[in-house]
Amino acid sequence: MIERTLQDVVTPVATSDGAGVRLARSIATERLDHLDPFFLFDHFGSENQDDYLAGFPLHPHRGIETITYMLDGSVAHRDSLGNAGVIGAGDVQWMTAGSGILHEEMPKVGPRRLDGFQIWVNLPAKLKMTRPRYQDVPSSRIPEVVRPDGARVRVVAGEVDGVPGAVREIFAGPTYLDVTLPAGRTFEQPVPRGHTALLYLFQGEVTVGGGAPGRGEAVRATRLAILKDGDVVRAHAGAGPARFLLLSAQPLGEPYARWGPFVMNTREEIQQALQELRDGTFVRAP
């Protein structure tokens, strides 16, 4: 079993998106365009409603899957498939844009801060134009594994200790874990060799790799750690508790073309999507 060690540590870039939502972006920046198959990693969060209330008005997607995971607050959503609702703390929204979908996400003002993540996962060429699909998973359906040492793992996708995640049937075979680690404890999780693996630390400090607690390289919140190849991830919390997302997925190794909310394989396919938006044929009939 080869332990994954640190390849790089990325500091998120402050930016805004949608109609002016302020957020911290780790993937889709000048420093880091993508990590196959991940094409976006955003962390949004604020106690100031002016930072997020403008939201993300109706906009298109094609060629990707988008995952929104809420830590706190709530977001109202609707799309061209007829789905509508509100996702709140602990909920996840996993949308396969496929051939094309129009989508709106509007944060709601509440008594607590807004806090969450959005990630884009690329689709292979053979599934770029597949039928759009939507999975809205409430917090109550996301299993939580509690280990004897007190580590708590919410299994959004993938598998932990034989417990499968709530989101399934995703092409890239992703793992999406929300890990809360007590002070001084070690979290260990197998990850398939060859898969891209990321650890996003948003509370506390951990060491990664090193073969034993405290001997690895330190990662402090709020940072994105890119992991080298291997079979297992080990993260050790220091003097205080830590919380992080562990993500992994199978890279596609295909050519890509990105434009705004589209990720396709060629510039011609991007131009086709833009033309369909102009002539009103972007969203296909069921």
C-alpha cells in the first residue's frame, strides 16, 4: 500500500461569480485551470448577505456534472427539467448537465451564515450529450460513519468502511467525503491508484503522508492539497480538531475546451452550444 503524499498546496483565490456572489476559488484560476476530471472548486461562505444574496440567476451548463454541498444556510433552486426546491445544511445537489440544462441557484437570507461548496466534474466525450439528470439528496439520506476514535465521515459518494455513499451511478467513480477529525487522530482511506485525489481543509490543521502521525507535511485551513498517486490517504490532526473534504475521481485523459459554464472536447462544440443558446434550441426535449 503506497501512501499518497503532497504534490502541491493551493491557496484559494478571492473572486465573484453569478450576479456578484463572493467566493474562494481553488480550481479554475490562472494558477490551476483544472485537475482532470475536476474543472471547478468553489467555497462560498459569509455572514454578510450582501456577499451572496444576488445569487446565480438562470444560466446554462453542458458537458459536466455539478455538485453543490451545503454546510450551512440554504439555497433555492430551479431548472429547465422542472426541478425546484431548497437545499439546506448538510444537503447535496448533484446535477448531470449532459446535453444541456438551464439552472438557477438563489441563496436565501437566514439566521445563520451561508456556507458551502460547488464542484464541477467533467464528463467523457461519449456522455457529453447524454440526457440531463438531477439528484437532490437531503442530509438525512447521507450516511455518516463514526469510527471508534471519534472520527466522523459523511459519505456523499464513494464508500467508507463498507458503507456506500448517497450519490451513485456517476461515471468518474468519485469519492466525496466530509471528514471531521478529533485532535490527535488519524484518518485513513483507500483511494484507487491512478485517480486524482484532493483534500480541501477548511477547519484546523493536518499533516498528510509521512508514514506516521506528525511526520507528514502540514496543511492549514483554508487550503486545497493536491495528492500524489498511491493507494491510501492518511491525514493526522494536530493539537486541535480538523475538518476537510476528501475528493477523488477517475481522470478522463481527453482533450477539452472550456467556455464559461460549458466543458466540451473541441472549440467547435463550444460554438455549437453558443449557437443553440442564441436560436433557442439549447435545451432538448425529453
